[in-house]
Amino acid sequence: MSRFTSLLSIAVAILCVSAAVPVLACPFCSTVSQTFTEEIRSMDVVVIAELVALPPVKTAEANRKEVPKAKFKVRQVVKGDALAKVDQVVETVFFGEAKAGATFLVMGVDPPKISWSTPLPLSERACTYIPRLLKLPQDGPARLLFFQDYLEDPDEMLARDAYDEFAKAPYPEIKLLKPNMNHDKLVAWIKDGDIPASRRRLYLTLLGVCGNSGDVAMLEDLLQSDDRKKKAGLDAMIGCYLTLKGADGMPLVEELFLKNSDAEYADTYAAIMALRFHGSETDVIPRERILEGLRHMLARPKLADLVIPDLARWEDWSVMNELVQLFKDADDKTSWVRVPVINYLRACPNPKAKEHIAMLEKIDPTAVKRANTFFAFGGAGAGKTNNQKDTAQAKNETDAAKQGSTDTSQSGAP
């Protein structure tokens, strides 16, 4: 797998750090879809209804004029009491097979002539779940406590919705749920190789909140495993491990993923993401110790660009000369390191940094120009914040720099 392809797969897997994810949301989770609550709030009327009759069979000519509709009788009005009544019959487009009496969620917009959505089949458990959603607090641990009971629910639709609610919840609110978290259930889910990686990330994040020293050995076994299924959700796993082990866990992470030139790109990237999380969201590990770990990446020129924005953002100016040398030594396989190096120097307050930029511009003027184009307002060190914006910005800067790697590699620079 090429580095570019691997980067794309990581970006999909770790959307929690992209601009689309709310700041401070669950740090390693990516939402699957819009939650039921969000969808219901966007509608004018929402009902639970039972199928009365399937669409009539019509001639081909009739079908061209209008799509046949099925009939549903309202069993419960979830939202929009003024727009629908119990026992009212509504008609809407329905594709598929179902028996009369089957229960569906039907939503509508644009009264008074309501446009009804395609019905969504509901289990009896879902018929109890849906009406409770709008009665929950809009945020806070009490809301999450409700959804916690539906994580890994036998009804996959409810399990997915509960996961999405956690994925979108602010991390500080998730931490407030600690007294009510089911530690043993989380451990069992983490050990279950059939749990999707996205959900495993959530459970590892939750274990980082409610776990204890007794969980460290399990996490170390998983981190060192050669079984990819056991290492699924590695970014969250490393984050959880460091939360529970603290700075004493850094040597293992460094040996496995940062110093190790044989480590897979995805694994190294996951470790960097975990360190960004701890550098921005927690005080479990001193910032200087995190920077010490990130500096190991400078000995791996092909991947050094991943951490340079972090070094600048957290004002580690001790490696200025080392980065200048990386710029000089860059070749076709490492040329993307040059833009982050320039931005590091632009952010550095040391007067020597400007002299380095002038000198490096003679080697590769394209890289300097690209840095000025992508980051016109101060580069990697500008606008420091103490939240997940740091993580998202670092990733975006790394990815943006790579867009010009081909151009800079062909600029005639040595």
C-alpha cells in the first residue's frame, strides 16, 4: 500500500479530527450517520405507524404517471401533534415486502400538504426507543446514560444510533459519565474481535476514563500483537494505554511505533494521533515528554513531516538546526518535508530562523512559495489553542503540504 493510499484510509478512519467534527468531540470516534434525534428535529412531523396495505399493482402506463403508494395507520405521534393523529391513515412511497401490521417510522415535511418519507422498519424495541429521544436532556451525562444502555444493542439500528450519540458528544461530557460506566462490559467489547473498529475506538476512549492499572497488561498485549484485528482502533488504544499508564507508558509506544522504522505507516500515524490527543486534551503526560517522543520521528525523514507542525505549535524550537538539515537532505522520497520545515521556521521566534529561510529558498524556492501560499497567516505555530483544533490543524497542515510534494521534488533542488 502506498503512503498516499494509506493516508487516505487513515483520514476516513479518523474523522474525529477533521473540521467536520465538533471541537472537543469524542477524540477517536467517527460518526456513521445522522442520529435519530437530529433527523427527527429536522422534520415537521414524525409518527410510528403500522402497514395497512402495500402499494396496488398498476399497469405500466399508470406507473409512469405516479408511483404507487402504501397505506400506513398512525399508531403514535412522536412529533407534530397538530399535523397527525392516532389512527390517521397516511400514504407514502414504499418499496419492499412487509406484512400488514408491521411497524415503521414515517417522517414528513412541508405542511399543510405533507411530503412523507420512505418508511423505516422498526422493531418493538425501537418503538420504545424512538419516542424517548425528544424527552432526553439536550446534552450532559444524563443524556449519555440513556444511550449507554443501547451500545451493542441486539437491534443494530439502535446500537449504531447510540454509538453516533457518543461519537458526537463533547469529550468533557463523556468524562462526567465515569461513575456510571460499565467497566467490565467495555473490556469484554474491546477483547471481542468482531466489534467494528469504529466502536472499539469509543470503548477504548471510555475505558481511558473509567479504567485502572489492572487494564494495563491487557492493553500492552494488544499493542504488541501481530494480529491486526486485535490492534483495530490503534490510535484510541494507545491513547487509552497512555491515559492509564501515564508517562511510564511512553517507552513502549516509542519502541513500537515511533523509533521503529519497520512499523507500518498506519501504526505510526495512530501513535502520533494519540500523542496529539494527550498534548491537547489531558495533562496525564507532561508536554515536554510528549515532544521528546515526537522528536524521534525526525530520524525517519519519510515521516518527519507528520510531527513538524506539532513541534512548532508546542514551541519546541530545540530542533531548528535538525530541521534545516532535513530540508537540505530531502530527496524525491522525502520532499514533502520541506513545506512543514519552512512553516516551522516562520513560526520560530529565533532571529536565526529568518536567515535559514533565506538560505533554504535558494535551494528550493518552490517549497518556500508553497508554504506562503498554503499558510499565509503564520504557519504551523500560529493561533495556538488548547483543544482538538490543534490536532485537526496539525493533520490538515500535513496533508496540505503533501499536495505539493511532487512539485517540490521536481524543482531542481538537490
